[in-house]
Amino acid sequence: MKDNWLVSTSVLIVDDHPSFRAGARRMLEASGYAVIGEAADGEAALEAVRELRPDLVLLDVQLPDIDGFEVAARLERAGAAPAIVLTSSRDRADFGDALAESPARGFIAKGELSGSTLAELTG
Amino acid sequence: MSGLRRALLALAALAILAGVGAAALILTSDHTTPRGLAAALILTAGWSFAGTGLYAWDRRPGNNIGPLMTAIGFTFFFQGLSSSNNEVVFAIGIIGSSLPYAILIHLLVTFPAGRFESRFQRVVVGAAYLTTTVLQLGWAFFIDPTKQSDCGNCPENPILIAGHEGVANAINAVQVLTATFGIASTVAIVYLRWRRSTPAQRRVLTPVVLTGGVAFTILLAQLILSEAGVPQAVEDGTYIAAIVVFASLPFAFLLGLLRSRIGKAEEITTALSAENEQLNAELQAKVEELRASRARIVEAGYAERRRVERNLHDGAQQRLMALTMNLRLARDKLGEDPATTGELLDEAMEELAAATAELRELARGIHPVLLSERGLRAALGGLAERSPVPVELVATPAERLPAPIEMAAYFVVAEALTNVARYAEAEVATVRVERRNGTVEVEIRDDGVGGAELDAGTGLRGLEDRVGALEGSFSVTSRAGEGTTVEASIPCA
């Protein structure tokens, strides 16, 4: 689907697990996304967003320093925020109201991550 | 009836006979005046001292006060002998008549413990005995009673070395000096003892000090009055008063002595309550320690659950997520790109193997199956095999031990070896687990950098609690540069 786009959506992957980042990169690139960067923690993610100005941030909730909700909130406060999709190996239910209160576009459990589930939230 | 009780009763009977004998001698005396009063003094003083002394002796067999009081009673009857019209008996009476005063000094100086407390006290009492025995005997050789103004009808002195009145006077002068020294010292000793006494001790001393003080005063007054030549009635009055007070003195000693029993009981009560307080404080500390360790054990349980959750999340779960994505991608590429599909499936299998290994490791951390199924030796063998630092198993028990002890010993070794691998920079570690004398001794020793601390978040405090919960002891010896030795000793009947 995205292969038809003139310009691919640029994505920053934020997760502290390299194996997940590698898998997600392969999956998103196979689906036509342009993965322009990876970050392993919250501060690195904020820095990468400033530098790379991605269209989309795939943001893991649990990070070693500040969590994904905080990263999303700070990006929102900074203005001109990219679209943010939170992800986690945990279920939606594990986060209670936090997902609804977050400025993120939505949440995808890691087990359900694919080009199409991402497109549903950002398309 | 005990042997002591029989002996004391025999002494009591003897005291009665001695008193009657002395009284008889006085009442038939040609030279003692006034006979009635003298007999009354001898009998009251002698019997009261002997009676109360024997009673005290019976009640406090280990204390010298009773025997001393009894001795005063008996020696008083010596004075009765000096009333005898028979010159030999008269001489014996003269020689022994001042002995009770020396014993009285002995009694006062050592009351109420019955023991000397200083060399000075021994000197005072020794001087008193010397004065009333050796000096008295010496004086007796030279005194001619028939030449004394107050001894008109006295018998001849059978041991008299006549014509040396001067020697008798000189000896008497020395006696007066030593007696003055003895009395002054005794007053000082009793006064000082009174000064430094506690209220409980004063209750013991008070009867003796009061009665003794009054007796001394009256005796002194009587002495002065008889020298000053006051009317006979006044002299007799003070004499009677002196008798009464002097006779009451042994009761004061007895009262003090019995009070010292009460004082002793109070001391014991005080000591017991102090000991109680000490025990209470120790118990309180123990309770606090238990409370703290219980809280730490509960917290350690929660921390362990958090650790398991995090390990699952960071390890196997992440691998399974990646695996899912790879499989999904492989399915998408199936048919159109067999090479990529093959690569994805290979990666997926690697992730799966890694996830399985991590889950196995995690499960072992939660509960080592090898331990519960095959015992400590096998489980420690497994720990040694997996340890990145070479481990030498010096000793492991062949037999099965109670499950909680096996668990504790296993986790002590496991945690210690984990620390060795993480921090010690060691070449080798040795593990020794031995059952000895009703305890299981666990020792893990490494040749690393040392410097480990119980409270440095190395899990050592948790081990201490685990071992403590089994009434065991736990220690870590880890001087910088000298390796680390972790030791646990767990009771195992």
C-alpha cells in the first residue's frame, strides 16, 4: 500500500530492546515505511525527534529513563509534534487511563504490530 | 536438728550456767559493791549478748557477727570471776575482765558484714586484743589489789611480782593510750561507714550507732561522775542507765543484722529488676530486629516478583515479540521471496531458542527443580557448571536435608556465585557445604578483589534474612584485595 506513496512516511523507532527494534525496522520497511532512526531511551528519542523530524514515532511505553507517556507529553508541549504511536509488550489494559490521556494517536500491542495496524492509526 | 543448732543450744545452756555462776560469785563477793547492781549488769549484758549472739549465729551461720556477740556474752562472765573471794579465780577474772571490750571493738569495726575491709581495721582490732590480753596479763603481774582504794577486801594477787607498782602504772598508761586509740578509731570507722552508706545500709547501722552512742555517753558520764564524787544515788542511777543501755546494745546489733537481711532482699530485688530491664531491652531489640527482617523478607518477596516480571518482559517476551514479527513478515514474503523467508525463519528459530533458554533460566531462579528433585549436591553441581567463574566444589552433602535448609543453602551459594561473577574479578571460587555438629555450614570463598558489603544491594542482606529465618547466622568477610568469604551456619538437628 505504502509502496504507492510518492514519499514514504518517515519513522523513528524508540525501544530499549535491540531485537525488537530490528524486527520492527524490517517489518515497517517491508510495509513501505522509511525508518530514519532508532532510539533506545526517552532522552535519546527527544533528541532524535529534534534532529530527524520524523513523520511518525513508534514509541515503546517502558523505557529505561523517562517512560513513553512522558516522551509523548514533552513532544506535544514542544509543538509541531510528529504522530506518535505507543507500543508495548503489555496489553492495553495494563495502562488504564494513561493511553486515553496521552496525546499519542493510539496504541498497538507489540504482538499485533504490522504495517496495516500502524496505517489504521495514522492513515 | 543440724549439728550447728545442737552446738548453739549447748552454748546457750553453758551461757545460762556461766551467768548463774558469775552472779553467784558477785552476790557472795567480799569486795564487789554494789553487789546487786554488779550482778544485774553482768547477767543482763552477758545473757543479752550471748542470747542475741546465738540467735544471730543460728540465723546467719556464714556471718561472724553472731559468734562475736556470743563471745562478748561469755567474756562478760569473766568479770564475775573477778568478784570471787578465791585468789586464783579472782586473778583469772582480773586478767580476762577487759576482753569483752576488745571483742566489742571487733564487732563494731566489722559490723554488719562481719569482715575486715581494710588493713587499718585489722590494726585497730589487733591493738584492742593486744591491750586486753598481753598488756592486761603483764599488768596483772605487777598490780597489788590490796593497795587499791576501791578494792579493800580484794584477795591477794597470787601472781604478783611485788614492789613494781611503777611498771603496773606504766603498762596501765599504755593500755589507756591504746584503748583511747581503739575507741576513737572505732567511732571514726563507724561514723565513716555511716557517712558513705546508702539509705538501705543506714537502716542496718542506725540501731547500733544510736544505742552505741548513748551507751558510750552514759559510760563516760558514769566514769566522770564516779571520779567527781557525786551522791551515791546519782552514781547508782547512771550505773543502772548504763546497764540498761549496754544490755540493749546486742539487741541493736541483732536488729541491724536482721534488717541487713531485709536490705539484702532489697538488693536482690533491685538486682533482679535491673536484670529484668536488661532482658527487656534485649527482647525489645530482638523484636525490632525481627520486625525489620520480616519487613525485609516481605519486601524481598515483592522485589523478587518485580525482578521476575522485568526479566520476563525484557527477555523472553521481547524475543517472542520479535519472533512474531519475523513470522508475520515471513508469511507475507512466502512465495514471492523464498530467500528472505528462509532468513526470517532462521532468525525466528534463533529467537525461539534464546527465549526458551531465558525462560528456563528464569524458572530455575524462581525454583530450582534439580534441588527439590535430586538434592543439594546435584543442584550445587549445576550452579558450578553454569558459573562463568570456575567453581571448585570442595564438599557437598550426599544426603538430603530438610527442604527449607536445602533451599537456603542453595540460594546462599547461588547468590554468592552471582556476586562472584558480577563483582569479584576472581580467578576461582570454592564452595563448601558440610553438615557438622547439628548445623549445616555453608562457605563460598573467592580470590577476587574483596570489598563486598552487606548493604550494597548485592542481595547479601536478603541472604542474611533468609538464613536468620532458620535461626542461622550469616557473615561476609571481604577486605579489599583479599577476596570474599560468605559464610552461613544453619541449625539442622
